[in-house]
Amino acid sequence: MTDFPYWPDDPLLDRTKHRMQMESEPVASCLAKRTLYIGTCSCGEMTPTEPWDNYAVSEAFDAHMYDVQVELHTAAAAAQQEARQAAKQKIVDDWNARVPVGTPVRYWTGEREGDGKTGRTRSAAYLLGASSDTPGHTPVVFVEGAGSCIGLTHVQEIGDEA
Ligand SMILES: [Zn+2]
């Protein structure tokens, strides 16, 4: 996953939680005859660097921020997926609460154009494609006269028609 901005521009990232902390390391600096730093992040999850030049510490901090971004974006994607799934399940639940099996409906097997066909539902609605390890993806119902299930977006209760 790389489709997110450089971390200073990432809205998901709480920059107040991640401040680079850089401290000079006197012994290593003395040996190297220049100032070297140990860097870490204020969040406490970044392994402190070796005594390095400040640019190298900055690079390590960037790498840490990238890891944080991957985690944030993975979690956000999972939450979004969960919300989508819940919305689909709600469509099914609402339908089943409202439309008993045997209700007269109008349905469309292709484009939702024209009058469509009429029949009665012969199943409760459910999510197509569900298995033990995969949630279903499309709310559908079986209708008398139609060989395969029909997407709920293409089924309408006849009593509901204006
Ligand atoms: Zn951090």
C-alpha cells in the first residue's frame, strides 16, 4: 500500500503523537569528531537509532512514520470495509423486516428500465456470495418466474408504487 501522501501531508496521521526526538551522544561524537545523535519518536514505538548524523536520524524517523502510515491506512481500510458490509447487511435486514416471502414485486433482470416483470418473492433477501470465510457482496432475493436471484436494487414491492 503506497497510495498515501508523504507523512507531513497525511490527514490520518496525528503529528502531535509522533515528534522526532534527537539527542547528541557525547562518547560517539567525541570519537567521530562531529556531533552524532540518537533519534527516536515521542510515541515510544520507534527503536532508537545508533549514534548517527542528524540526516540519518531524520531518515530513520521518516521510515518510522511510513510504518505508522501503513498501519493507519490498513486500519482505516478495514474499518471502511466493515462499514460497507454493515450497510449491505442493513439493506437485507430492512428488506426482510418489511417484505415477507410471497410479497408481489416488480423486478428487472437487466437494466432497470420500463415496467419490468412481476412476480412474488420466493425467498428472504440475503447477501450473495457469502461463505464461511467471505461475507456476501450483493443484497439479492429470489422471485417466482426468475431463474436466478435478483439484486434488491432491481426489485420493488408493488404495494409501494406511487
Ligand atoms: Zn512515532
